[in-house]
Amino acid sequence: MTRLTQSHMQETLLQLERIDDMLRVRVTTGLRGVALRTIGVKEDEANTVSSKRVAVVPITVGEGVIPGFAETVKAIACQIGIDARVTRASDVSGIAEAYTGDNDIVILADDLRFVAINARSGAIVDNDRATGEGFAKLLEMMAEGVDGCPCGVIGCGPVGTAAAFRLVRMGANLTVCDLNEERGRRLVARIREECNTETAWVGEVTALLSNCRFIVDATPAAGIVPADAIRPDTVITAPGVPVGLTLEALDRIGLRFYHDNLPLGVATMVLAAVFGKMTERSKH
């Protein structure tokens, strides 16, 4: 998980309404709508969402609290129609406060995991998976379908892996790209074993873009997608921070590109936790 900064939080808080508008321009629905489609829940089945309560617990261990992180996560939950708050206490005391406060969902993050826990069922949703699947579904929506289409994922980390599996399940002809050949081929082998589907690996971004029209960029690398790699039919969704496209590439691709620092992944994670999707379950 990319470690975000206070400036990322400030930017996201200021732009939540704009982010919703950006999505509506591209796919006629906002954060809530894309997240619901990602988890396979229809809007008329989501009427109970407004009655759910979310508690965001600040965690100070490791590298410590990112200023504004908890407040930004709360704001994203509120943006999709959920009653959310930040606990007064942090760490263990904050967790106790969240669980004794009649909350349905508890959200917390440290240096290694960012999760939403359903306090009723014990189910856990990881933000890496929610982000990867959310951006893969958004790509499918922006492309007006990926079944049988050449699609690519840049970056074979946890977010890219989740995006890759989702694209394969949606019928894409997938190629993955990672500078680390071992990691890339390991993902190809996993997909073959778990989905009985053949995918390919390439080591160069330009090679991927020459063969694939629809791309999820899940890397933390800046400037890796040049303008001359952008074709008239290229569509890219990018959960990676910072953005991988050069300024010239961003200008060329226009509305066929979408990026945010946090909102779509959080919206998908929260709604998945509410509806019991994408979950890891307690064995107890």
C-alpha cells in the first residue's frame, strides 16, 4: 500500500464533490454507484446503507498517523451516504470505543493493512482488494465492456493482482506488466491455476500499451506512460500514487483516464463490508 501524505488528504477532502462529478461525466454514476456495481449490489437493494454506522479508528503504531487520514476516510463514507465518525481515542482504546459504540463497520489502517471490519459478522475487507477490483470495474464501465478485449495491468503488487483477477473474471484477454519478472510470472501462474486462464507477462510498459487498449495502472511510479503510447482508444484507470502518465500523456488521453488517491477504494471497501462481499472471515 502506498503511504499517502497530509497533502494527499487535503487534496482529497477538497475534491470529493469534484471526484463524484468526474465519475458521472465518464460513466454516469458517482463513487457510490461504481462501488455498488463493483460488489454486485443494485442501487434499489442499497436502501439500508444510510442506517449503517461507521467508526474510523486512528492508529499510531509504525510510521504513525497520517494527518487528516481518518477524517478523509470518514468524509468518503459520508459521501456515499453512510453515517461515519472518527473515534476520540486511538489504537486499542479507539477499537474498544468503536466496538462499544453500536457501530456496524470499523475501519483502521497501519503500515501493512488497511481494512474495514463488519462488527456484526466479523468479516474483513482489505483495501488493496477493494481498490484493485473497484478500478478494474471502473475500467470495464469506461470501456463499455472488456469481454474478449486486450487489457493490461501495470504492477503486480496486491492492488494490481486484485485488478488482474477481476479483469480475467470479466472475460478480458489479460497481459500483466512488472519490472520484476519473477513477480509477474508468479501472478501469471496464479491466474492459470485459480482461473484456468492463460495470461501473459511483459517487462516494458510501452510493450503493454502497444498491445492493450484498456489498462489499470497500479504502480507507484511516476512518468512511466509517455504521450506517444496513448492511442485514440486507450482507456486507463489509475489507483497508483503518483500518477504514472506524463503531463503530455494526460493531456492526450483526456476523459479516457481516471485517478484518485483514495475515494473509490474506500467507497468499495466500506460497501463491501456492509454487504459481506470480498471478505476474509474470522475462524472463531
